[in-house]
Amino acid sequence: MDYDDIAGFCFKGKHHMKKTTNGANRGRMSAGRAAYYALTDHYDEWETYYFKIKTKKHRKLLLTEVAYIDDTNRLVQIIKDRCPGIELPENA
């Protein structure tokens, strides 16, 4: 892909969760037991950001997935320097 083929870019965040407590699949249960497990289960949560490129032929390319929003800011600056005439997203 050429830099001349880039029409624009966008990035969006994605929320991830992973259960950290032990326990098998519990199946059907009463409301009281479900409330107990909802209070005692623990999760790791984090955000990642997808950086997508739009081409002039109306195709989309997932360039990368980054863990920090500052990394997307660096990518935006590189794309803006190489392609001065592209459309910028409202959150860039």
C-alpha cells in the first residue's frame, strides 16, 4: 500500500475483560446465588485501541492495535506528515 492511496484513518477503543477467580461453569442457579457470584467474582479489565486506514478505493485496513492512547497520537502525527491531504477524524 502506498501513502498516496490513503484517504483517511480512524481509531476506536475496545474494552476487554478476563475473569481472574477460579470456578467452573456454574450453569443455572437461583437469584441469590447469582448475586453472590456477581459480588465475589473478580475481573481484569483493560482498553486497547484499533488504528484503521481507509483507502481511496473504499477499503479498510487494520494497521495495528495499541495499548495506550499516546501511541495512537504518534501514529496520527506520522500519517499527517506523510499524507497532508487526508481527512482527519473528529477525535484525532
